[in-house]
Amino acid sequence: MPSQYSPPLAIHFIWHPSDNDVIDPILKAVSKYLSRDINRPFSRNLNIPIFFYSSNNPIIVPNNNPQELATRNILFVFTSVNTRGRASWDSYISNLPCNETMRVVPVALTREGLGHGGEGCLKDINFIRAYEWHYESVVQNTILTMAHEIYRHGFVEIGEGDKGKSSSINIFLSHAKSGNTGRLHAETIKRFIENTNMSHFFDATTISPGFKFNEEIIKHIEDSTMVAICSDDYSSRYWCQREILCAKKYHRPMIAVNCLENYEDRIFPAGSNVPCVHISPKPPLSEPETLKVLTTAILETIRHCHALKSLEHYQVRGWIGDDCAIFSRPPEIRQILALKAEGTFTKICYPEPPIYSEEADWHHQLEIDTFTPLWSSSEDHSLNGLRVGISISEVPSDGFQENHLPLNQSIRLAQDLARHLLARSATLIYGGDLRKNGFTEFILDEAIALKNRLNTDVIHVENHLSWPIHKADKEMTAWRANYKAVMDTVEYDIPDDIANDIDKDNFLPPSTPQNKYIWSRCLTEMRVLSIDSSHARICAGGKLSGYSGKMPGVLEEILIAIDKSKPIYLLGAFGGVVGDVCKVLRKAPYPDSLTEAWQNSHNAGYVDVQTIASKYGMHADYRQVKTALEGIAIPTLSKNSGLDELTYLRLMETPFVDECIHLIMQGLKNLSL
């Protein structure tokens, strides 16, 4: 049995809350570049696990230190006058873990932040000096520099006696000599690189006298990231074509830089299938555009390395077969022909997302099976129509003091679950949330992207709505129009015990305690009937306050599912309600958040709603909640869910979305047999 899942790389960020104004744009960029874009389903983005450590109080430090969760871990510590000037933060940073598998890279936001370099874990370590950059470019410069360190510390083998420069990325600047655009842009990028700790190959100036051009160019390409500066003349030049073909032959990371002034009469086919960034054709190249080019190149290098390492790890764990070649991007015809000539493999696995079937037709003609981890054509992944409900909602931020996952991680989880469930012919059941940028919208956008990707009408999403939510006519009309191709709406009537003297045909706002009680009864009715109609339920996150029901919605759904003996998958690492429930199951001290006193003090008007509900015996009894939760046996949960006990315990604690998905699909597959 493989050892515990450990992804190739995890990245941690630590900062003082008083530095939020400086840090926020950096972290937004980090999330955009290192994680899958929630607004672009099926984007070919990085998906590196990232963790944030800070707090809501300037004198309080995070509850714990970053953990060695991956094969390699990189810890970016943002230091400043605020971290150096607070004794608690100074001590916290001095005692951070630092070793071969937890590489620490300090980033000084102010000059005072350098003071941490005199002691503790940062003693004698060089800092990224973010305070030296102009305000307008500080985010771009910081992202570029951090990306380079992620590449070096995450994917390069650095020996004990090696110089830091020896692990730098090599940028091969491929450009046409004719015309000024390509040459001048390449010279600008070259000069910028020479003021960093990166390396480059540029024209004959990099080839030592007495060495052969042809051999030297090939040797440099073999260990470089190719930056193809596509000016008007670029694709028609012999050496430019040779450089691209060589990069593709050796499976090197590559980006195209579009700087066309007029047009090119033929795009070189081998120059495609890579990221492309556009810049102005007019020299001189500006600093923001230079930063954009180099950042794109390094991020593509990271994506390339991370994809290969991840797929190799999947093979070791048996998630994909060991009888296939691994590529970092969709295969090209020359690469497939070369693979066939070797006679070693007839299968190729490449990272998500898959290319469209029309584009992949020629793979079959060459008798090569190409697939991604999710979309293997040779395996039966079908869940045979299982109806799976998901209970996932956002968790309000605590300033990353205890919960260290990005705030939108629950959305990524919901999208990935939707993709995997729908691709395996399951019916996905989700209740409510019609807000713009709400969970339902993200899930349905994922379903539409999947439908288009598969070119199929067999996509099953049910959105279950309680009364009076489905009476919001304007919103419902728009939703039905936009998502009719992938969504069925299941509308529930008002329960009989509160139906008298209520206008059932019109929306009722939750504006009074009585109206809020009616909402709570309707939500409970919907949850009971919805869970009745499902085969299993997946739960993560969940708001502990600010809800509309008789208790936190995810908590109520967990209790209903347990009462009905439904298979239930609890993902505790995402915090919120499920995180607290998992603490109870692991016999930790009972959380205050699951008591009536805490709920009364954190929800305005909750006491009034409970008072009304208690008259009808419909209130939330938190003593019964505690008894029910403490009576849940993990062996029973795991058996009902198609997993062994150790695997289920791992599901309750892992923060990694891909591992969660794999374990859930494993359990559901066992249930569907």
C-alpha cells in the first residue's frame, strides 16, 4: 500500500495583519497564478496547494507553524517593521521550521524587516528586498522573483556545495535577426535578466569562441525554457523553426510572445500548443511588459515541472497506470511518432483538462491512447447514476489564524467535485444559493464547460429549492434561461404545518422573526426530502453563523444524512461546520460553536426564532445535536461510505483537493458496484 499522499510541492505564506494593504494584491496574484482559476473552468492553470498564515489581531500570531505536507515545501515569510517590532511575531518567525524539505525565503517589505536575518531560522539568509521596487511595479516584481524561487527550491536538485546561481532558470531567447522588433525586444529582456539571478541564452554572445553553433544551441535548449519572440519574420526563419523543433523534441517548457507589427503569412505549426502572451511591437519594451514575459515563462516552467511530478506521483499511488508515457501538455504529432518509433508505450497521460475529441481524432488513427487522469478511455469510471448531494459553503475568514486555506478553496473543491461526478454519470444535487458568484453558479458554469467539452446532453444537475426561494421570479427566470441545458430545478412546497394564512404564490422576505421561522421550516423540509432522494452526501466547510435555517445548514444536513444512514463524506480540513464536526468525531473537546449559547451570541435575532420554533417543537435542540454527534462511530461512517477506517480518517484531515476527490470517488465507486 502506498505511503500517505504527499504532493510534490506546497507553498506557505506568512505575514503580519498590519501589512495587509501591501500583501493583499500580492496574494491575489499568487492565487491567480498558482491555483486553478475559479472563473475559467477547464483552464490549463497551475494547481499547487497554497496555505496562508496570519491573524486578525496585530499582537496575535498564527495558531501553528506551517507543516511539511509535501515532498518539498516553500515558506515565504513577509517581514517588516510590524513583524520585527512585535515581540510575539519576532519570536514566531525566529522559530519557524527550516530544513531541506521546508525551504524558507524571506521577503522584506520594509528595510526593518531585514533585522530578522540576524537570528533564528532566517539567520544569514538573503532576503528578497521588495521595498526597493517602485510602488507601481512592486506586485509584478515580487511575483516574478517569488516564481523564480518556487522553481529553484521546488524542482531543482541543489547540492550542499552548490552556488545559488547554479540553480537559476535558463531562459532561451529565440528571435529573428531580421527586422528590429524581435532583436530589440530580446535585447531588452536580456538586459533585465542580467540584473537578476536568472540566466539566459542570447545569440552568438552566449557561445564561446571555438565551439560549434549547432551543438551549443541544442545543448542550451536541452536545459532551458524557450521564449519564442514572434515578430513578423520569426516563423519563416530557418533557425527559429529549428529552435522550436528542438525545444519540442526535448519536451522543454516554452511560451510564445506575440509582437506582430503587421502579420505573418504562416504560423509555424510546431510553435503552437503553448501559452502565448501579447506585447507591443514597438521598441523599447516597457518594464511591465518585460515582467509579463518573464513571469509567464517562469510560471509555464513551474507548470511543466509540477505536472510531470504530479503525474509521476499519481503513477506511484496507482491512480494512473504505469504503462503510459507522461507528458506535461497535450501530445503533438512529432512526439507521438517518436514514441511509436521507440516502441515503448502506446498510451500517453497528460494533465487536465483534456483537449476536445475533434482535436484528438488523429491520436486514434496513430493507434495511441491519450488521456488525462480523469478521462481515461480504457477504464470504467462510471458511477452508474448515483445521486450525490453536496453540502459545501464558504467559511468566513479568521484572518488565517487557524484556517490556512485560501478563502475560495471551497469553490475550487465544489467545481472539481462537480466535474468528477458529472463526468462519471452521477447526478449532482445541490440546494439553493442563487446569488451572483454563489456556489450554484460556479457549479453550473462547470457543468456547462463539461457539456461542451464532452459534446453530450447527458449532464445531470439538480438544484433543489425550498419555498419561498423559488418564488423570486426575476432570478428564477434568468437562471432557467441560462442553465436550462444542464440543470433541472426541484421546487419544494411550504410544509403543511405552516401553510395556513400564507400567500403561497408570492415571495416572503425573512424580515421578521415569524418569517425567519417560516424560512427555517421550509429549509428543513427541503433538506429532508432532498437527502431522502439521494444515495450519498459530500460535506465540507459550512457557515457557523449568518444562515437562514434552524441551525447552520451544513450541520443540519449532516444530522439528517446520519439519521437516515446515508453514506456521508466529511472533509474536515476545509474548516467551518464540518471541521468542527470532525473534531467531535476525533474525540477532541466539544467546540463552543456547536452550542446554543454560541449560536445565540453570534446570530442576531436567533433567540427570537428559537422561541417561536420551540412553541411547535421545531427548534434546534443543541443537547440532542451534541448527543448525536458524539454517538457517531467512524467505523460505521467509513463502512457505509465504501472506505476502510484509516482511509476515512485521512479524508477527514487532508487539505489536498485532488486527494479528497480520489478518496471520495473510490468510496462512491465501491458503492455503485
